[in-house]
Amino acid sequence: MTLQNRDIIDFLAGIEPGSRLDGLREQRPETRLNAQKSYEALFEPEHWGSVTPAERFAAAAFVAGLHKATAIRSYYSSKLQDEPHGSALVAVIDAEIDRGNAHGPYGHYPAGPLSREDKPGLVYEVSGESRNFLDPKLSAALEHIHLLVFRPREASARGIAEVARCRLDDHWHRHPVATRRIPCVPDQGRYRPEGPDSKFRCHREGRASLNRTDKEFCHDRNCYSSGNRKPAKRLHSS
């Protein structure tokens, strides 16, 4: 099975045509189509805009590495390898994955009933050595992605604005489309096989997230939506 004749989730999760999982996905064709189109919009766009291919593949490899999804990390790292300075970028991303290794979710909810579930954890920052190699935009993107993966309960619109103000030298303010695309990358890096029968979880399709109970995930989504941000509208229902 190759990516040319299967969609990205089937390819990365190892879902074979005619399998039980393939049949389950066939029951939600619009969701399947939208997930594929999301991948194509991020990684095969007609116009790359201000977020380069290297930045996108680096971010995706970082997400997969944080989730310890070896095969998916290898896929995006191979894409990154083909970009200018690819070998050096892969080495830096590998180092930052090790630096950002953690088990989540953790963090602090807004003061209220959920505060009793607050849990301390790593507040990740790109190393000084890696920051000297990466541009400020990608460094800030990695830090924001780590927050979305491990501390989603602390994510907010104000946090995105702070990243833009402090880390990106006003880059995202001048390129708002790029601002919206970087937070989408973690979703694309979460597809992974789990267990001996290749069961998998998918943030978009299963409404679940790696390393989270359903209760934690729902709480985190409610908290994320409460930070002056409305829940995203679904393009299609299935």
C-alpha cells in the first residue's frame, strides 16, 4: 500500500483495503474526505504562502515525536530530509523531541471547579543551540505546539497573541493565514496505530487524543473553547 492509492490516515495507520477498520471508516465518507483534504491543504497546497514546506514537515515530525509515533515521525522526517538543510533540520527536531519529552495532559485550568485537577509539568522551551539554527518563527511554533499537545487546558487566543508578539517579530500578525495553519499541524501528526490489531485513535475522527481519558479530553476542549474562542464549526456532518 502506498500513499498514492490510499489516503493519509490509511497510509500512516496501516489500514488495508477491505479490513474492519477500512469498513468503519467507509461509514463516515465525508469525515474521511475532510481529513484527507486537511492533509492536502497543509502539506500539498497549491500555494505554500509564508509557511514553508520545511516548517510544516518539521512541525509535523515534532508532533509525531512527542506522541512517540515512530512510523509517522519517520514519514514526516523523510519529507523534511528532502528540503534545503534537511539533514540539519531533522537533527535539530530530533533533539527538541527529546528535550520536550513528557506525559500529559497536564497544566492549570482557569480558577474554578476544575482547579482540583491541576497538574504540574514541563513548560517546554526550544534550547538556545536549536534556537540559533531555527528562525524565530519555527522556534515559536514548536513551543506553541508543545503547549497544544501537553497543556491544552492552558491554550487560549491570548496565548497565541502572546506568541506572535514575543516570538515572531510580528510575522504572524503580517501573515494571519499562517497563524491559523500552524495550530492545525498537531491534528495531522496524531494519526497512529495502537495495539496488535492496528487499532488507532484519530483526533479528528474519533474525538479522542493520545494519552488522555475521555473525561480529560472533554474538559480540555471546554477549557480551550472558553478562552475567548468559539469551538470550530464542522464543515460537514456524517
